[in-house]
Amino acid sequence: EVQLVESGGGLVQAGGSLRLSCAASGFTFNDYVMDWVRQAPGKGLEWVSSINSNSDRKIYLPSVKGRFTISRDNVKNTLYLQMNSLKVEDTAVYYCQTVTGVRGQGTQVTVSS
């Protein structure tokens, strides 16, 4: 059974940083592209970033490019999202997601002004 468990969210002031983690199990993690997506209050799901299996290709939502960095550790089966220079509009529940659309329970990120 595919399992994804996100952690690392919290409350931070604008301009601050957080590092999200996603522990993966139940599938061959290092074979797959992985995504981070988010859902802000009252809005739909929004794609944030993707990373390919060997980490040599990373793509970002334009509004987070230069502030967020996606990475992965294929030995630890863990996906990361380093978020710097956070803005109020980054407030959302963040999920890691497989290419088949399986998501974890999410981790809340709240950025205060």
C-alpha cells in the first residue's frame, strides 16, 4: 500500500522559512517523479513543484521559483520542500503526491504578516 506522510509545517512570520518532509513507503520511490501540491483555504489544489527520479530535473510554480527548493533522498525514501522568504499567500495545506495522484494527509503551513 502506498503511504505518504508529510511533516514540517507550522506557523511562521512572512519572510521566514520552513522545511517540509514527506516519508514514502509501499512503492519503489526512486523510480518515480514526485510532486508537491498545496490547497489554500477555500481554493482548489495547486501544483507547486516536481522532481524527477534522479533529481536532475526540477520544475516550479512561477510564484515560488527562487524561494522554494524541492529535493529528495532516494536512500531514505523521503521528499523535501525547502521554503524560504515565505509570503502570506503561501498559506495552505501542503501535500506530496505521486504521479498517479496519491497524496498524504498534508501538513499545514500558515504564514502571518
